[in-house]
Amino acid sequence: MNKMTKRTVREARTWASSFLKEHNREERVAELLLRYLLGVNQAQFLAMQTDYVDPHIEHEFISWVKDHAESGKPIEHFTNEVEFYDRSFYVDGRVLIPRPETEELIVALLNEVKNPQTVIDLGTGSGIIAITLKKEWPEAKVYASDLSEEALSVAHINSQKLGADVQFEEGDFLKPFLNEGITPDVVVSNPPYIPYAEREHLSETVSFHDPSQALFAEDGGLAAYETIINQVIQLPQKPELTAFEIGYDQGETVPNLIKKYDSRAQVKVIQDINGKDRIVLWR
């Protein structure tokens, strides 16, 4: 594409879509990147197809499209934003990009629990779960932890951006809270759950650009769950609800792991919008 020639929005999008298709990337990325750079929504974008693209915007657009085509760099790492539960969050390479399925974890929690006093989010990453729950349960005291200091930096950015008073702690899941006498009503976690053996089968957009410690776990993807379960049973009082996001094939293994440590556990598995096991609720 000749960067010196002014192009219309339609021409720029058409070129980018074709270029991405040639490189086996999703064509829709062209529109998403161009809309972001133009600062318009879809309706506005459709109405400006014959408008000329500012040369500076076009230059950056070309650069982004080529970078995505060649490296698989996620859209969210260009825009540094992702929509989650109708809110815009900051993301970058220090954190896992939130998936739509995790919104269903939020829905399940809101359906199952009313007005909790204390909530703890484990492995918070960008803070999306903790912050969303604080916005939905404004009276609750919300805590969150992560092993990654870098991830917590992103979580702090989001809590300030969205005006959510969440207390973040660096540490291994519940460990920072076990000696503080905190008795949560709700414990929630979307921990790493992909077995290392599956790494080679993942899209490079995921395996090369999301932090490994946020994706992969030992023991066939169950190590983080076992750690959390062991920590939950050490709490002074059992939470009203502990909720996990799980891998699509962990709908039996995670409940069995819970029952191994809590023989009286009441466990429910919820499927996601695609009919796959996705959420485990433990009472």
C-alpha cells in the first residue's frame, strides 16, 4: 500500500482486510484497528467510508496491520483496552487479556450471592473480576491478590481508572490474607488452568503474547486449583461461595478435587454460552 497516497476509509480497510487474509489473520481486525485510530463507533465508521484518512493515522494503521499480520500481536496490545462487563479496562503485555467467558463467571456470582460483605479475587491479573465485583457490589470490601508485581501495577491502573476501591496484595492466592483474620463471604478465581502439554496447540496470539504464568499450570492444569482449595479450607470460616473458572474439559476433575478435600462440599458446574463446562461453584 502506497503510504504517500491519500486513501479513503473504505480503501484503507479493503487493503488491510486483504493483507490480513493473505497472512491467515482475521479480516475483521482491519476494521477494529481503523475504528480505534479514527476514534469512532461502528455507525460512525460506516457513515464515513468515502472520507479520507489522515496521513498520520494511515501511517500508524499500516504499521499496526503489518505487525499484527507478522507477529500475531493481539488487537488489545495495540489499543491497550478491552471491554469487559460494559466497562473499558486497560491491558498490556503484563496481563492476560480477559476472555468473554469470564463475564459469565461474574453473572454466576451475581445470581448466586446477594450483598456479600467481603470478597477475595485470587490471581487477579488486570483486576477485571475484583473491580467489576466492587462496582456491582459497592458495599462489599473487595480484596485481590496476584504473584506478579507487574500484573498488580495494571490492576492499580484499572482500579483508579474506574474508581473502584479494591485492596491489592502481592502473593500466592489466599496466602497474603490467611494471617490477617479475613473471613470472605466469596472467594473467586480464574487461575491458570491450561496444561503445559497443550501449549503447542494454542494460537500464537495467546501462547506468545499472554504471560505464561497466567495461562499454564502443572499437574494437567490442576495445580492452581489444588493450592487454592487447600488454602480455602484453612480459612477460619468456610466462604458462602467459592467460584472458579475452569477449562472446558475440567468439569469433572475440579469438582472431584474439591470433594477430595471437602467431603461435604456442594458443587455445581455451569456451562458457558457455547455449552462447555466453564464455572464451578463450591459451597
